Amino acid sequence: MSLPVLLLLLLCGGQRSDGGVRAEGVAACRCDAGHVCDCTSRNLTHVPWIPLLVEALDLSHNRIAAVTAFDLVPYVRLTALSLRGNRLRSVAGRAFRSLGRLERLDLSANQLASLNADWFTGLLSLTHLNLLDNPYRSLGPWPLFQGLLSLRSLQLGGPSLEKLQSHDLSGVGRLDVLELHANHLRSYDPGSLSGPWPLGTVTLSLWEPFLTNQTLAEAVLDDVSYPETPLTLCDLQMYGNASARPFAVVARRRVRSLMLKNTSLSDQTVVDFLEVTDGAPLNILAFQDVIFVGEGHVERARKTRHDGLDTFYLRNMQIVNLYRFSSLLGLGFLLRYPRQVTVIGAQAFVLPCLTSSLFTNLQYFDLSNNLLTDLTLAETLCHGDGTLRNLRVLNVSSNAIKSLDLAGRLVTRLDRLTHLDLSGNVLASMPGSCSWPASLRFLNISSALLRMVTPCLPSTLEVLDLSHNDLRSLDVVLPRLKQLLLSGNKLLTLPPSWKTPSLELLVVSNNALSIFSPDDLQTFGRLRELQAGGNNFLCSCSFVAFMATALSGATAEGTGAGGARFTDDHDSYVCDSPLWVRGEKVGGVKFSLIDCHRLAFVASLCGVSLLAVLLLAVLLRRLHVLWYLRMMWAWLAANRSAKRRRRRHDRKRLLGNNDIGNDDPGNDSLRFDYDAFVSYSEQDAGWVEDFLVPELEENSSSQNAPQSLCLHKRDFLPGKWIVDNILIAMENSRRTIFVLSSNFVKSDWCRYELEFSHLRMFQGDQDEAAILVLLEPLGEEDVPRRFCRLRKMMSSRTFLLWPQDEQCRDEFWNSLRAALNGDD
């Protein structure tokens, strides 16, 4: 198709589809990353707009009535298109012309009254075409499938098809599948279906021809019957004497596989069928969804030969007069031939031992989904006498068997039995020990309500299926076991590897496993495949890292898992905990370094924190920060207390002294109670008491008036906080005499209790009230750095040094009195 034409078609399609249809398509269809769009059952009335890269489009079960020439033009990459179950009445001739890559097309279950060869023009890649259940009466006057060179599967016909013509399948070559629904076929040109060759499987629905026009039915069968082509006939009602006559063609064309599906039979038609096919090389004879009207009397056909019958298959059989149905002894001439017999869903509750003994060549026996009990199973297997000696496979699943011990005893003498299926029964418990044939290799006890497993299991097993029970552990030694299926139980851990040393496949999906490690898998020395999805995984860092590598396709040689590969759906591996990753796929979880090494991180953090605290403590001690803080706190508290005292004192003076306005604020005698507060170390108390106090308070003359001193031993109020006493004393003293010595700067009392007062004294203009008296030579370097104010004063102010020579002491006392009096 040229580019201008394509653009024109796109433009026309855009004019046809309004915004509502586009929005309808976007909302109605689910398109995945694989370019598959599912638009089923959405009440769509038009082909919706979808992504242009779509490769598979399913529009089944909507209300689409027409497909125009422009609806599908943009979707040139389509390989599969289904319009099944719509209301199609009209399909434009060029509707599929742009779909050159289309491989599968389903137009079944619509209302197409006629078919158009133009629909299939250019579909060179089409391999599957389904035109079933439309109301067309014929395939048309022209070769409908002429250009479908790749067609391999063709389904056509419906309730209205009446005519097949010789050219209908012209151009069709090899077919793997041919299905024709022609229950009301009235006209058939011989050879109409003979064109396709070779033919795979053929399915025919010929209800009316078999009842009323056996010649037409024979003609149809003659065109599609080949020895290697399995033939299935559906929707038959075989009651009359002539209804079995068309099967003569099956015998003549030496068909080897025949199935009758959705068919009604009687005693007479069974006999007629056996007589018509007498000597035919039928290997496989199957019946599905059969209604049998009769009593099972078929003795008249015992002279027929069917020694080629190898497989007999019966599924879903309903016997109308079951209470009148006789035993199968009359079929003894047939029962000795088959090697494979399947009777599924036939409501069979017993097969008498006399009948079972007729299966002399039986190797495969399937009695699943019936009504067998322990008692009737014993009768069917002739109470374990080994009648069915050639039996290799026995399937009695989904019956009403309750005793595993009985089942084992009934098959013990079947020394060729390798496969036994007991699944779907109500076994519930398992005895401590059982007897089994030494040949048994495959045992299926799934969905049997088992709660525990005992050594009852045979040690010769190679495949064991215990899926969908109530098991919490598996504690049994199976040295030869190669495949163990345990899905759908309640296992908390993997089974012990040493008890299954030969295990190659382990299935533990949908259990209660939380975690397993490469080391756990390493113990399974021969394990090659593991399926563990659907469990409640605890996603730790090590588990996530291991699974991310394992699920990416690496073998255990790269993951430390002994060579095992995860072969189930990787999306089924989902985290259950921790909470912040619940629901995420195990292979996609990303943990931080802190999450993966939380203990080490916390330990490191604690260590670093402890080291930081220690370093901080050392630093604070070195810098005397704690001392400064304590001193500052004490000073602030004392300062607040002093301010409160001043306010109380001022309030009392205002209320109690009427002459306060006559006071001279500059008169120190009215402001201070002491001339000086003496700050000294307790170890220097002897000098203060022996020299300072007597000299200043007691030794008075006309020139030297006595001085009142405040000493902490004598003048501090008992019970008051020491800091408050100091501040009160300093506030009530005109001067402060600091008696400095090495004892003063080293004493704890001076260090932690007095020095905050120095801070207060050394602020602002109050520095002039301080008098420094050194009892011994004391340099600046002898004063700790935290006494920065004191160090500064000693370097910038004159101080008095206590003379050791007594002749110089008078001068010392005169200087001290002058300082106290404020003289220059």
C-alpha cells in the first residue's frame, strides 16, 4: 500500500472515530508491556482506539455490529485478532487488508450471513481461522481461502450451513486442524473436503446426516478419513439400525483413532458399530459426554474381531437405566485386547473381579473421578491376588478411598506397577508402615487431607507428590527420590536434605516458608530445579541479594546453591515482611547499607557517640567549662535573689522612714554596714584573725578610726545559702579585701563558691572597690586561667604585699587604711 493511500485511510479513520470512541478504547482495554490488549466483555460498539504497537487484540463478547475499512488500518503489527461473540453483521471487504502480519483471526459466534473472499486477500501469514457458529448457508460462490497459503487450522460451519461445494476449500493445502459443524448439512459435493493434505485432527458435527442421510455422511467421512488422522464425530444420536452404517467408511479407510463426543448410544447401535467396523485396525476408541440408553447386552457382536484395539477411553458417561445395566462379561471378547483403559467420571462404583480378570493385557488403568470405596476397590483389584499382573499404571484419584494401608496391600502383588495415583481421596491419616510392590516408582497422594507423613511411604519411590495437604514437616527417609512435590502445604522449612540425597526437583511453593539460604540448598547435592514461589518470605539483605542473583537466571554455581535453578514464575516470589517492603517482588527490593548492617551500624554509632562524649568531657574539663557554667548559674541565681532583696529593702524604707528624703545618697555611712568584706582562704584564717582584724578593728587612735570588717566565720547568717551570704556581705560593704595566696587560688571553696562574687565585683566601675593583699609573692602565672579578671587586675593594678620584715609593717597598715578610706 502506497504512503498517500495509507495517510488517506488514516485521515478517514480519524474522521470516523470521534473523541468519545477514542476515550472508550483507552478506558476499556487493558494493554500490557507485551503489546497485548484485552478488551473482552466491555460492551464496546466499535473497534476502539488502542496503542499503535499492539500485536494481539481481543475484542470478544462485545456488541460490535460492523467493522469498517478503516477500523484496523493503523494496527499493522497485529498478529492475533479475536472478534468472537459480537454482533457482527457487516465486515468491509478491505477491513483486514493492512494486517499483513496477522496469524490468528477469530470471527466465530457472530451474525455473518455471508462470507467474503476479500476479507482474506493479502493475509499471507494467517495460520488459524475460526468462522464457526455464523448463520451463513454456504461458503460462497467463489474460492474463499484461495490465497491463504500458510493456513494450518480451519474451523467453519454453523447451525445454518446446508451446502458444501467442490471449490470451497480450493487452495487450502496442509491442515493440522479441521473442524466442521454441519449438523444440518443437506448438500455435499463429493471431494469438497478432500483437498487439504496432509490432515492432522478432524472434528465433524453431523447430527442430521447420520440420522436421515447416511449416504451424505459417508461421503463426508470418505473425504477426511486417513489411517494417521484422528477422527472425532460430535453431536450424534445413534438409535436406528442404519445410524452406524457410515462407520463402514472408517473401517474401509483404516482409520486408527476414533472418538465419539456428545453422543447418544443404545445396545443396538453399539452392536451395529462393532459389526460395521469388524476387522478395522482401530487402535484408539474413545467416548466423551455419552448418554447410554440400554442394558449393556452386546453378546451378538462377540464374533467380531477387534484385536487391534489398544486404547479405550471413556469420559463422562451417563447410563439412563443404571439399575438395569448388566455386567461387562458380555464384552469379554473385547476386554482382552486393550492395554490402556480410561473410565473417568462414569459414576462407576465397582468393577467385579470377574470382569477385571478379563483385562489380560492391561497396562494402564484410569478409574479417576468415580465412586470407588475401600470395599469396591478391593473387589475391582480382586482383593490383591495379583490378577492384573501386567498393570504398570493405576489411577484411582478423586474417589472415596479412605485407607492407604488397604490400597498398598491391594497392589503389593502387582510386581510391574510403577505408577500409583491416590490423589483427591480422603486418606487423612497414614499408618506407621505399609506394604508396597518393589517396582513402585511414582506415587501421588496430593489433596488427600494428610496431616503427617510416616515411614509408610515406599523407599523405592523416585517421584512423590504430596501437594495440597496439611503437612507441616516431612520426616521420612527416601534414598532414591528424585522429584518431591510439596506445594500447597504448611511447611515452615525445607525438608531435611540428608533424607532425600538423590533429590533433583523440589517444589515447595505456596507453603509457609519465610527464608532459606544458599547453604540450605547446598546441602541438596543433586538438586537441579527448585520452585518456591508463593511463600511468606522474610526479606533480609542476604536473602534478597541471593534471590536477585538466582532469579536472574544464574545457576547455583554462581550463587552457592548447589546448581539449582528456580524454574517457576519469578513474580510469585514476593516479600511478606518487613512491612515497608510487603508485596514487593523479592528480586526488585533494594536495601540501604544501614538496613543491611543495622547491628554493626548501631554498634558503630554507639561507639562513636561514646567516644565523642568522652572527648567532649575531656575538652570541657580542660577548658573548665563546667566550672564556668556552675559559677554563672550560681551568680545568676544570687543576682536575682539580690535584686529581690533590694526591692524589698527599698519598699520598707519608703513605707517606714518619713525622713528618707533628707538622707544624703552620697553618704557611705548610711549605705553600708561594713567598711570591708574580707575574702580569704580558710588556710589563711590565722593571718586574718591574728593580724588583720586586731589591727583594723581594735588598734584605733586619733588618726586611725576603727574599721568594721565582714568575716564569713563571724558575720554570715546561719541557714542561708552561702552565695546569698556572700552577695549580702559584698553589697553591705564599701570595699572588698582579697587576701591572696597560693592557698586562695587552689582551694575548692574559693574555686567553686567564692569566685562568682569576683565576677560581680569585676564588672563595671566596681573594680575600684577591690583591694588586693598578697600574703606571699604571687605571679600572674600562678593564678589559673579561669581567674581571667584577677589575672588582669594583678597585671594592671597596684597591690599590697605583706612584708616579712616587722619594721615595714607599719607602712603596710597605713597603706591598707588609706585604701579602705579611699585616699589617693
